[in-house]
Amino acid sequence: MKRISGLFLVALLSGAMTLGAYKLVFEENTLVGSELSVAPSQTNFAKNVNYLPETGDFTAAADKAVHTVVHVKNVSYSTAPSNPYSYFFGYGQREPQPQVGTGSGVIITEDGYIVTNNHVVQNASELEVTLNNNKAYKAKLVGTDSNMDIALLKIDAGEKLPFATFGNSDDIKVGEWVLAVGNPYNLTSTVTAGIVSAKARNLSNDGIQSFIQTDAAVNPGNSGGALVNTRGELVGINTMISSMTGSYVGYSFAVPSNITRKIIEDIMEYGNVQRGVLGVKGGELNSYASKELGVSETQGFYINDVIKDSGADKAGLKKGDIIVEVDNRTINSFADLNNAIGTKRPNDVVNVGIHRDGELLTLPVKLSKNDINTFKYNGLELEDISSGEKQQYKINYGVKVKEINDESLMPYYNELKDGIILSIGNYKAKDIETVSKILSSKKANERVRVEMITKSGELVRFLI
């Protein structure tokens, strides 16, 4: 069984965490976020499959969508070090350097709420939105979900705005026609067409899962734009292309509208994203994993461990169970399972279909809240930052140094305590979930380089 443990990338299963091995990976290509490139109460869920219209005419869908897609400009200020040797603690005198990034966004309510990508607005000091009619407005960042690369903005236009109607991304089929609508470089909306190439693509080791893959051309500047069906309904938010150059080469990816909608509603109602946790560890099956495990199934999610007192534990799920359904939705892979759980909140009940000893059982599982709030490593206790701290430091991700117990850092206790860590090694410290996975992969007592903002606003680097 020692070989079996190597089959799994083990983590708590929640709507924002990768869990499982043997997933599709582009080993030669670089995944590039197309460069900086809700209350959706009037949601209409699509029930028809969008195969090519008899006329081959997408003008109605395009006309409906282009007026809802906006151009987003992000102005941020970086600091350049005056002393190249001040690496480990402080940069010395610095001058703010303005940087401008651009992307797209989608109006989702008539009073000016706009959804875009988190990476489009990341580190923004100023945000400006230009509508398809060339009217420009200052935008406020309402909230973000860096794990799923979604952000919510708000503008005050003083008038009712055209807005996108949400479609049901679960209903789209491989082979359907879709339109990618963006507003790159402030050129007004552009439209490209293609088909859905795949669903539930799982391409990263943390964060975004369950992409919609399409061959509709999506180029830099289109990040945050709309993926719509042939009725003009929003079925995804374009977020990523895969290429060596950062330009479109045949396929791109979008966050499904159902996941986007849930994130937006959480931000508007709770101020942050509410993620339900199933409470299992394991990985997805394929022919190789099934042979190693000695099971006949080659699809589904194999449970290698059940978290004590979790919803899965209380419902009776066991090690060796294979999850094949959630709420009557077939689960063939981790991405399928992640997509099913990613649209749920804590205390939601899902019906989980499992294979156990040759029988198909269905167990109701009450999802619990993701309680990973703090993490300890080499004498530092870390915690997630609050919305107020994000506004204070003009950042949209990071983890806070809650306490210091490392003797080597005690001389800097006052400077480091309550500081915000932005990166660990070469990875962004998005939140405690991400940080726990990064640091858990390190060897015992292994030192890592971190970059942080102190309480006084100084940017420093040091080893922990």
C-alpha cells in the first residue's frame, strides 16, 4: 500500500482546492492569464442545447452580449529599490512607479455590478471602467476570490445599464457553439465564435478547477470577458489561455457561470466566499490507479481518508468508497466533484452516490465550513487577512503574521508582528488554504524566503 499513497495529492476537499492525481497538465505550454491583460435575480437558465443555428447567424446573441461587456483599466504603483543590496530587510528609499494593466468585465446588474478576473484588478490603486458606449467611470472593488480568479466591481453610472443574463453552465454540451466577448485595449467589444471543446478541465495544483475549454479565440486583454451561448446568456467568464507566447493558439478557458454566480452572491451577502467542505481525502481514478488500488472502477473519486467529525464522517462515508454521483450528477473525475461541491455553501446537504463492495449507495452529506483559519510554520502563526486590511494596504490577497515564536526573528518582533505576507518563495500567499499547501510540502525546519508588508507599510524580505 506504500505505492498507493503516491497516487494522491492529498488535501481537504473544498470548492477551491485541488485534490487528486493524474489530471491533465500542459507540461510544455505555459498557462497564461490573458494579460491585464449578484444579485443575478433575473437569471434565466438555458435548457436547450446550442448547436449551430440553421442560419449560422450569431448576430442576435452578439448584439445582446456586446453592450454588457466593458473595458477595465487597472492603475497600480510599484516601488523600485534604490539599493540593490537591500534584499533581506527593506528596500531603502523607493519611488512609486505607475503601471497600467487592462482587461474586460461583464455588467451583471442594471445598477452597475461588474464581474471580472481577479488578476485583472490585482494590486490596483485605481480602477476605471469604460462601457461599450465609451462612457467611463471610476470603479470600486467590492470583493475578490483569488482562488477562482473572480472579482466583483461596482460603478455608479446614474442610469440603468444593460446587463448579462446568467445561463446554466451545467447544461452546456461539448460541441455547442459559444461566443467569447471582450473589450481589449478599449477598442469596444469584440466577438469571436467557437465550440465547447471540453468541460470540467482541471489545470492547476491550487485554485481554479473545472474550467470550460473552448476554441473561441481569446487574446490578451479579453480576460474577464463573457463566454455566452447562442442565446446570449452568460455561461462563463474568460480567464486563461494556454500557449508559449501568451497569445491564442487554439484553446482557452473560462470559469463556469454557476461557480461565478455563487461567488458573486457570497461576496454580496457575506463579504467573502463561503465554501462548503465534504471532508474527504483521495484522488480520481484511472486505469493505472485502479490497478494499483485493486478496484474495477476506472472513473470516479476514490476516498483514501475521511476527516473526523466532518460531514462525510457523520454521513458514514468510508475509506475505499468511490464517489460516482453528487445530486444525480455523474462524477468521473476530481474536476467533476470539485465543480459539484464548488457551487455549494456550508450546511448545504448533497446526496453523494458511492460504490461500496459492489453496491451503489446514496448518502446525504451536510457540508461543513472550511475552518482552516490559521497555520503554524517554523515559529510563525499565520491567519487570513480581513477585508479592512485589504483596503488599508491596497492589496487583495495575503496572510497575516498573527504571532512570532521564532527566536531568530524576535529582534524584529515589533516590525513583523501583524505584517502581511504577500509571497512565499515563488508562490503568492493568496490565503491560508494556499499557504498551508505550500508550506506543508516543505521539509521539516526548511527555511523559505517570504516577502511581506510591515505595519508601517515597508516592503521587506526575510527567511522563516
